[in-house]
Amino acid sequence: MKRAAEILCLLLLAAPAAALDITATAPAAVKGAAAADFTFAAFTLKGVKWEGEAVVLPVTENKGKTYTDVKLLSKGVYKRLEACFKAGCAPAKAKAAPKLKIEALKPLKSKARVANAELSFDGELLVVAGVMASSREPGTFWVAFPDAVDFLDGAFKASVESAVIAAWTKKK
């Protein structure tokens, strides 16, 4: 029995981790570019910059404040982005949509944006989306994504929105 448990642990540890693969870039030849958009199967991250030998993610500016709505959670995705800027990259074949995990729901003191939802995709990229209270239909909510995130797959976007709204209404 102990031996079976050891083998199971080894298999789980040896299993390949899900990774956000770059499936497309704009411009197509990213090597040497100052900025680019990167597509990860179901969504595109727009406005990623290459400044001073470093990858710089897009930020949101509103009313004189700067918000970091997109964050990298792993060195692996940073290295993939860096490699594209330095040497170019061949887009990977599109796999299944990334795995979504709602990391946190943080309530806010606003009537319009009632919470921030921290969403991780494959455990490598964190996107902060807003849970918005509808002004047209009291008691209903919708999700506002940063301008830097563009969903290509409408079904995937709808599933992300549904998961966020369900988590928020459950928390409330």
C-alpha cells in the first residue's frame, strides 16, 4: 500500500503542468518589436511591451491612478514572452482553453464596481476583472475585463463571466 502511494505521488509530480502557450502574435514577427499582442488559445493579451531588456505588461489608467490588471504568476510565461521579443517565436498549436481559477473576490466600496475578481489562467497569468452592478436591472451583475484582455472565444468568455458572477453571488 505504501509503495502504491509513492508511485501515485511520483506520477502526479511528473505529470506535465498546464501551460499558457502562445498561439499567435501581432505583429507576426515579434523579434525586435517594441510592443506586441500575444494570443493564448482563447484570449489575447494586448499591448505587451519590450523596454530595457524586460517584458512590461499593460496597465490601466483611470482618473490619474494606475492599476496593474494583468500580472504574471510564473517565470515560465515570462520566459516565453521574453524569448519572443529576443529571438522570435513560432506559435504553438492551439490546445484547449486555459483552466480558470478564481483566486480572490475583493469587495469594494463602490456602487458601480462592487468587487474585483482575481482570475488566474493555467496558474500562470492573473487578470483582475471588475464585478459590476447593473444600473438597468437592480440585483444583477456583469463582468468588466481590462482593455488589454480580448476574448476570441465567445463561449469561453461567457463561461468566465458566469463563473465570476456565480462566485460573487454565492459570496454575497
